[in-house]
Amino acid sequence: ETGVTQTPRHLVMGMTNKKSLKCEQHLGHNAMYWYKQSAKKPLELMFVYNFKEQTENNSVPSRFSPECPNSSHLFLHLHTLQPEDSALYLCASSHSGGGPEQFFGPGTRLTVL
Amino acid sequence: EDQVTQSPEALRLQEGESSSLNCSYTVSGLRGLFWYRQDPGKGPEFLFTLYSAGEEKEKERLKATLTKKESFLHITAPKPEDSATYLCAVRGNNAGNMLTFGGGTRLMVKP
């Protein structure tokens, strides 16, 4: 595997379900990010992790819960979501501090019924 | 607060018809302006980073330029495979690792 991978690629869930999104980066980076991309809106940063520590939470509702067990893996735990949470969820990684380019995974298309 | 505005929202070109996409920004100390390409249903693909006014970078039919207030992505003799959404983002002095993205320009190139 190369670059940034995300699973699953597609997810349909009910409002009472609990599910998790997974991201893995194979680039040797130490910063990881979750973004939300909704139709007709710019990419919205949700969370930032540097060296496994959460350094940014962009006022995200508590029904989204991130987890970063190490610098290569990032999870987004989902529970009691709303239909307006339906979107493309993108994971990205970069070097922390120095090299600024962020590299994105293919995303998870989430539909909340 | 850093802000990025891209125009136009959508652009239709004939194959071979050159044009430019605009990215206007306000930022407290620019630490990088980034261009990405995004195909439908996929993650953004990194294209260029520009750091200072006057800087230019090229890749195939794409050329990115930067001034103190805006960046342009020039597309020379586009082909249908250049059809995608092009995203611009900035990192400011107070942003740490965070990027602020614009809304994107959806480019459609017809044969």
C-alpha cells in the first residue's frame, strides 16, 4: 500500500448506529487530519493530530470522536449522526511543522439515513 | 482569520482553449499557497506549493503564479482529461499545520 488509504470507501448508516472510519498513511508523516467535504462547501477541517496528540478540534460535535493510536493510523468514531452529516470524509497527512504539503486519501462517502 | 475565494465557480472550455483560474486570499503572513486537483469521488491530489510573490511553478499544461493578494492557475491548451475541480488553500503564520481552502473551480473541457 502506498500513500494514504481509507476504509471503508462507502458507508450507509442509520441515525442510531455506531461505526468507525479508518485512515492509514504510508508516507512516514507525523501529522494527520480529518476533513469533511459537503456539496457546495469548501473543505472543512475537523481534527488535527501531531505526533499522536490532538492539536486542533474545529468545534466538531461530540458525535464525532477521533482516535490516533500512532502516527500512521487515524480513526473517526461515529455515533448518533444526523442526516446533515452525510458527506465525503477525507483523511490527510503531512510532516509536522516543516514540510507543509498535505496528502489526501480517497475519502469515505458517508450517507446517514 | 485566513480567507480564500476562488473564481469562477465553474468554467467550461473547448479542448485547446487556454484560460486561467483565480484564487484570492487574505492571510496573516503567508507560509504557503497550495493548489490541488480533485476528481469526482476522490481525494484532492497535490499539484503545487508557492511561497512568495513572483514565484511560478509548472507541470505539464498547468502553471501556477503568485502575487501578494492572489494566485492564478493557468491552463494552456487543455485536454478533456484536465476536467476536474481545482482547489486552492493557504497556510498563515498563526495556523500551525492548518490549511484554509477555497470553494474550488470546477473545470470542464469538452473535446
